[in-house]
Amino acid sequence: MALTPARPGPTVDAMGARRPIVLLAGLLVAGCASAGAHLAGERGIVVTGAGRIARPPDTAVLDTGVEARASRLADATAEVDRKVRAVLAQVKALGVGDADIRTTSYAIDPVAEPWQAGDASARIVGYRVSNVVQIRTRDVAGVGRIVDAAVAAGANVVRNVHFTLADPARAEAEARALAMQDAAARARQVAAAAGVRLGRLLSVTEGSPVRPVARMSLATAPGPLEPGQLEVTVSLETRYAIEP
């Protein structure tokens, strides 16, 4: 619009005088709009607050099962079936319910003899069968007894022993409240240091909560299993206005 000629006047001088004025007015309006958007985008205090809550774990999880090898597939599957049934019976006797036991892996792998030059193909000499179940228990202190009972019943696979929270949402809510308090305190400190007045909260963005899982290896940590403490962390990025 700034380059559109003004209404024709009686002389060339009149039109020549109007064109620069219209163009200058358009540039001034565009310049003011640009400056206003730039300042609006910069006015604000952005801080990140963190909240951390430590809780003792209330759930223990472990994988246990049986692996067997035999020259005949039927013999390997029969041995695994018999021993897994015995393992589950002992685990359930300690109070673990059916809903807290699920199969995570069942595998049948052929076993071939070492390949030699001149062989047309590998010769199958046996089969390896494994059945692994995951067990969850609320008796955190008694997870060691579950491991002992499983091994005594014939389990030769025990792995992925870890501790967690059955309902991490409650701990996350507490950590979130602490993160908001931390962010507000940081914003007040920044405003005071900058010599400005802190305004209202404009936006809040939450990062993914950190849900820790305490893991251990039975091979490297024999003896009592100590669950310790789990720390749930929530991070919030907040933006506050600056009062004029």
C-alpha cells in the first residue's frame, strides 16, 4: 500500500511530494509493529524448577525359569515342564498370586554339532528348551526367599531382579508440587536480581518424569537383596511475565 500512487493532482510536483510521505508512513507503521512483537517476545522470565521425592520401593520383580537340553525334543520339553511346575508351586506357596506371574519367554532351539569342512549341512544333535516367567511381589523383604525357593525347586535361570513402585503417580504428584515451588522461588530470585517486578505465570512445560528402577545382578551381588530408596524426579519449565 505504501507504493500506491496518491490521487492525481494538478501538477507533477504535487504528486512527487506525496509519494515519499505515503511511503515513509508505511515504513513507520511496519517498523513499530516489528519492534512491538520483538519486545513482547523478550519480556518474561523463564526458569526451570525440579522436584525430587525419595520413596522405598513397594514391589520387587524378577525373572526365573528353567533351561534344559536333551538329544530328543520331547525329553527337553518334559524336563522343563516338570521343573517349571515345581518352581511355580513353591513360589505360590510363598503367597505370590496367579495375577503376578506371567510367562515372558518360551524358546526351543536346535543344537547342532560343530560344522566341519565337507559337510553339506549342520547335523542336529539335540534341543535346548527354556521357559522363563516374571514374578512380581509386594513382599519386598521376602524376594530373597522367592529366589531361594525357585532355585531349590529346579530353576536354573534367575535374572533381572529389580525394585520399583506399584503406583509411581502419587510420588510424581508430590515431586511436581515441589518442582512448581522451586520454579516460583527461582523466578522471584531472578526478578529481584534483575531489579524488575515479577508478574503472573504465563506457561508451564513439564519434561518426562524420571521413574527409577533399582536393578541388581545376582551374579555380582550375592547375599541379602537390599531395595534401598527410589528417587522420582519431575522437571518444569515455567515462564513468568514482567510487570511494568
